[in-house]
Amino acid sequence: MLKKIIPALILTFILASAVSAESPLTNDQIERVINTLEQLDPYMDQIDAKRDQTGAYAGQMFGPDMFNKECELIYSHNAQTKKIIEANGFTHKTWPETAGRVFKAITAIGMTDNANTGVHEMEKALAQIEADPSMSPQQKEMLKQHMQSALSAAKSMMGASKADIEAVKPYYDRLSEDM
């Protein structure tokens, strides 16, 4: 009996892993994100103001899931933004996942030219902070945390999947206008 169960469990695990692997973004998904963003444009100033007032993700804006968090905030802003997002075929779960991937890919495309220079400069600045004798240990630690957070975000943004980057490239100009 156990000899039959173990191979079945292994096969189930393999199939589940294959199914959960992220599929590349489709043209339909990208176009729906663009359409949604265009429809949400009148609300973006309100959303920005709400984020600033509430301190949403204060101190943790930069990170690998920053785009997803921003999309969750947009979705939950009010009934109208939720209605717009859902009218374009997204749910509370698929909107942050899909739009977050599109944002990550478009950011990676935009950063490609300057990426290595920017990351290198940030790493250099971290070393200078550490070596500066005029700064207190608390100041150094605070600056290092901010720099490391920004560096982590930059590396994360450059880490969009190649398939997503290739899928989003034809939409770069339209997305740049909407962002």
C-alpha cells in the first residue's frame, strides 16, 4: 500500500510544481492592465494622497513585492476603483499579481541602460558610509538600512522574468505614459 502512495504523492508534487510555475504574461493580460490603468487615472491623485496620509507601508515601500502592494492599495481605494479593476477581468488576487508583474517588467526595461551603474554607485556609497569617521554608528546604520532597502528594490525590479520583459517590451511607450 505504501509503495503505491509514495509514487502517487511524488507525482502529485511534481505536477503541482509544474502547474504553479509562473506562465509568461500574455498580450491580453498586458492590454487589460493598460486599459485598467487608463480608467483608473482620475483616481491616482486621490490614491497617492491616501497613501501619504495613512503612511501605507511607511519604511517598507521598497521591496520585492512593492508593486503588488501598490496594486492592492489601488484595488482597495474605493468601490469605483474595485469596479473598474473587476470590469477588466481582474480579482482582488489577480490584479496585484498581474499588474505587479507588468510594473516590474516595465521598470526593468527602463532601468536596463542605467542598472549596472546605479547598483554599482549604491554599493560604493554603502562602503563610503561605513568608512566615514564623522558619522555616529546610529547614523551609519540608518543610512545603510535605507540604501540597502533601495538596493534590494533595484535588484528586485531588475529581476523581472525575461519572458515578462519580452512580453511587455512592445507596450513600453503606452505603459510609460500611464505610469
